[in-house]
Amino acid sequence: MPKWIWTHEGYDPGQERLREALCTLGNGYFATRGAAPECTADTIHYPGTYAAGCYNRLISTVAGRQVENEDMVNLPNWLPLRFRMDGGEDEPWFTPDSTALRDHSLRLDLRAGTLQRTLRYVAEDGRELSVRQLRLVHMADPHLAVLRTEFTAEGWDGEIEVEAAIDGAVTNSGVARYQQLEGRHLIHVSAGDAASDTVWLRCRTTTSDIRIGMAARTTVDDPEAQPQPAHEPLRAVQILRLPLASGQPRTVDKTVALHTSRDAAISDPMHAAVDRVLRAQGFEDLLQSHRAAWRQLWRRAELEVPGEAGRILRLHLFHVLQTLSPHTADLDAGVPARGLHGEAYRGHIFWDELFVLPYLNLHFPEVSRALLHYRYRRLEMACRLARDAGRQGACYPWQSGSDGREETQQLHLNPRSGHWLPDHSRLQHHVGSAIAYNVWQYCEASGDEDFLHTAGAEMLTQIARFWADIATYDEDLGRYRIRGVVGPDEYHEAYPDAWEPGLDDNAYTNVTAAWVLARALDVVRDLPEPRRGELFERTGLDTGELTRWEEVSHRLVVPFHAGVISQFDGFGNLAELDWDTYRARYGDIRRLDRILEAEGDTVNRYQASKQADVLMLGYLFSPAELAGLFARLGYELDDETWRRTVDYYLQRTSHGSTLSGLVHGWVLARVRREDAWTYVREALEGDIADLHGGTTGEGVHLGAMAGTLDLVQRGLTGLETRNGALWLDPVPSPQLSEYGFSIRYHGHWGVQVRMRPGELQIGVPDSGRSSIEVRLHGKSVSVEPGESTLLTLPGE
């Protein structure tokens, strides 16, 4: 059981934000941070609640400029439940920050999806009060949450006063560096009573005009202690006086329902919330159905990895499923980079789905399909962004929110220097390639030809069209170039002393653009009639464009220097950084860009990367596929050149992103496996140890979490879903020699994959479907439904 339990003993104000993020509970529709119900938002506590896809836009004045930002909205706080000895209004409320606290512990049960909190207070007069709380955000009914609080008087009889509330006075203030930005998103807050034990609160967002309704039913196991309404401005409040007898627990259950006007099949969010909470079952029944829903999820996402690595992976999977559950399939929502766990990055959608969907594809393909539909619904906006830039096709924004416009901030704060600086990360057009990659991977894993031939084909077509248009022919080189972009590295936004931002021929951008063009050609040519004709009519595509796609996909530039792939044209001409001096001076130099800017310098001058850029190619593509891509472009990429490239960038990367350790571990597993686990370990511990200095408290790093799961699923096994078969190319890992998982592939539920030293076992469930073709090192074997096969790994 310990492998399913995470505990935090004692109360540490300095760790509270981190624990709140790691103890977040959610169900794919909404999530609530693991904050203490007694506490409001301050410098220590931050009880945030967020609903997937719920955004609002505000205008702030920053550095003398009007800046517009869209945020994932912090919704009314349903948690508040505070208590004190019944001695009148002068009696202090108990909080974990008061001297009355004696014991405090948190127990997160991953298997059950519950957070248990136990604490003990001692009042000034010596009376002891033990408190046990159990909370859940319901996984079966995505609109419900429950908080059970059990009070026990130790050695005395008397009353306590309990206040339960829904707080509508919340703001978005969970990230310190955003404090200068406007954060009050909720207006028209009102509260009322729906029944003797039930209150409601409703409000709306300022500009997106999303209506929000919450209702709370508070019940007590003592019929004489009934809650009384005591509403305040912006808060729906219930007060009750609870008689306690020594050693006899008394229980208060708070059941909450949440609806917004974005929900389907409702009329009014407030009335829907009230109706749902009044019809909700009691705590024990809700707990039972909640646990049953989690059991189903764990079966579909079966993962058996021994030791501490397995324990961390289960935590990562828990948070992925809380952000992107089967309930997400019914929503118009994307993959927020920091989950539904906090306000960092303002809840925006970046490219992190590139690290998330490959895992979901093989377990919850309906969720992947919904997340891709989020992108498809915003294809029109992406085409508009391209037209506004004078380009054809679709240019997806680097940061997306509600409607698909570019949400990347114009300025960002360097907290080390206090300077507001221009932000050019909107030039990361490679996000379009990430979307195309996810379309392709989803269709290969699921066999969903219907999606590929409709929405998928349109997205691939428009993204390919953009790359073909932005590529310009260079007569001197006899090749096509893509200029003025920013790669995954993010440190480099311009050349030294340049007037304009942007870099030329970022290798990752160019190679992935060539891949997109090649895949788009495959899809268009393989489309059945009349769908092919419909696509041509709908998009205005013509055969001349296909000819250009073919040409550009074979003749894009990939820059090299000193026998390695250049991150971008001219990277090898930049100055070398004195890494040892900076590490000695600052210790942690992950955010080298902030350090140099505070010194009056810029990282644009140096061969220094924030995170994997060129090496991302080894993350996306198998060695054979990557060599084939380079061959298509007219370059030879042999093993030695790739090894030199890996070594070169290992020495010049600060790992300022949680994704960097993941990618380096993935790539090194096939290049220099003795060093791979160092980076895998960093990826595993990135959030639980808060390696990036306080960032996890602002929201977990969902892409890195999902990526570690996929490292086991695809990285170490070499698993590819390609051409209607499962392709495997395992690499041994001394630290992880035995593991197993199940996948869902082409309609087969629960295909078992088990790795042991020297052997690989594949089991296909007896589903009545066709056999599965498995390819391993040039050999092919067909595994029939209901059968299992044991494959010997060469060279072991």
C-alpha cells in the first residue's frame, strides 16, 4: 500500500505551496489545490480551484504600457471550513499558522483519489481538539466535490463553532511575478439559500461572460446542530454550533457542486449546481462511486514499475489523469502546461501536448481525440494568424487559451533584475509541427481513419501549407531556408546586436517542417475519393502546391558546424560560456538567461541552451526514422555524427526547463545509457523535489510528468505504432530492468507488455478482434487474441 500513498508529516509554511500543488485533487473537469480549508489566500496558502477551458481576459498597465492577458480563472473557493472554541467573537479561529497547532499530517491516496488531513489543536485554556478531514473531487460525477471533517474533543465537553462557506472574493494572485497584473476576474457575486442546509453562490467573469454557479450542502451527524445562513458580501456562509463530548467524534460533511455556462445540457449554472447538490448521495455512497471510477482508470492505465521510480511514476500518472480524464473528452479544452494545479503560465496551452498525447493515445484515445479537436476548432484562427503575417496556411500560436488567438505575453518579468523585457517566444512556430505530429501519432496508435481523413487531414494540410510558404529559396545554397524563428531552446531569440528578433534555420524547426510536409503529402495522396476532392475544394489546395511541398521537403537546410548539427545557422560562431565560473558564482544556473540579463549581458551571445533543442529530434523520431529524414533532405546522419551532436549539447545546456532532463534521458538511453539515468532521475524528481526553485507550487509540470510515463512506455521499449504494427526496439536499463504496462491499440483493450532482462512478452486480450503484428529487429510475429508470446532480445 505505501507505493500508493504520499504523506507529508508536520506543518512547514515554506513547503505549503508545493504541497498544495502536489496534493491537488481533480477529475478532468475541475481541480482544487490541496490547501487547508481554514485558510484564505496569503503569502503561505493559496486555495485555487480551476475548471478546464475557463478563461477570462483583463487589461493591465505594465511598465507604462497597456498589456492584455488571458488567464485560467481562479473560481470561487469551495473549501472554507473553519472552527474555533465557542467562546464568542473574540475567540480566535484555529489555523495551522497559529501557536495552537500541535500535530499536522497529509496523506494522499493515489489509488482512491482522496486527500486525508489530520491535525490537533490545543486552545489557550488547554482544551485539545483533534480534527480529521477527508476530501475528494469526484471522478464519477465531475461536478461534485466533498469535504468530510470529523471533530473529537479530548478530555472535555462543550461546543465548537464551525463556519462553512463558498468564497467569491478570490482573485488570480498565485504567482508572485504576476502581481502587477490585474487579477480580479469575477463580478456580480451573489449568494443565497436553497434549503435549510444548502447555500449557493453565483458570479460571472468580466469579459468572457462565463456564468459560474456553486452550491454547498452542509450536513451534521447531530440532528440538533443544524447550519444557519450568515451570508457576507461575496461569500455564502453557514454557521453551526456543534456540541462535543470527550472522545466521541462528530462529523460535518460539505458536499459541493460546480457548474459553468460552458457546460452542456443545462439551463442556468446556479440552478444546475443547486439541483445536483440536493440530489447528491451521502458521503459514503459518493466515496464508493468515486473509488470505483478511480479503479477503472488505474486498470486502463496499468503500470508496474518497481521501487521508488514506480512510486513517483504513479504520482505523475495520478496528476495527468486528474487534468486529462475521460471527462475531458466532453470538453472544449486543451493541455494546460501546468495542469489544473496553479496559475503559472496563466493556464495557457503551449506545445506540452507533444509530451502528453503519446501516452494518452495508448490508454485514453478518446481524450487524445478531444484534445486534437480543441486544435481543430481553432484552425480557422490559426489560418487568420498566418494571413495577418502575410502567409498561407495555419500558424498556430505559441500560447493558446479560449479562442485560439496568440496569448503569448508581450513582456515578461525577470524577477532577478526586476526588469520587464520584450518576449519574442511567439516566434516558436514549431508548435504547428507538434500539433501535426500528435495528429499522426494518434491516428497510428488508434487506427482512427475517420479523424485522419477529416479534421486531421485539414490540420496537416494547413500546417504544411504554412511551412511551404514561409520557406524561401536561397540561390547560393540551392536550398530552402526558414528565417526569423525561435526554436525550443527559448534562450536564443535573436542574433547578438541584431535589431530584429528571430533566428535562421533552426535545425529542429526545419527538420520537423520537412517531416510535416512529407506526412501531409502521404495523407493527401492516400485519401479516398470523394474525401480527397472535398479537401481540395474546402482548402483551395491544388496540385502545384503538392509539387512545392515535395520540393521543400527534400531541400530544407540543416546547418552543421564542427561535425555536429547546428542549433541554428551561426550557433557555432557564438562565444563559449565559462560554465564553471557561473556555477561557482551562482550554484543553480538553470535560468542562465535571467542571471546574464541581471548582469547586463544576454544569453544570445553564447553557445548556451535552456533545454533540449536539436536533441528533441532524437526524442520525436527513432534512430532509423531520423536518419531517413536526413537522407530525404540530402544529408547523411550516421551514429557517430549523432553521438558527437549529443555530447556537444550536453556540455552547453543549463536544463532550465523540466522537459530538458526528460529529453536528455530519453536520447542518452540509446547513445550513452550509463549516463541516461542521471537525467531520468532529474525528470522524475523535478516536481516532488521542486528542483526548479519554487515553480511547482505555481502548478505541476504536466508535460514532464506525462513524459516520464512515456519514457517507460515508448522510450525504453522503442515502441512505435507504425504501418499497422507494433514496432519494438528495447534498450536495457540497469536501473529499470523489469517493468510492465498495458496499452489500448487499434481497439484491443489491455494489450500486455512485460520487459525482463533478455526478453519481452506481449499478450493480446481475447477480444474477438484480429491479431496484432509485432516487429522486433527485423522479425515479425503475429499474436492472436487470447495468446501471449515471449520474444528473446538480441545481444542479451
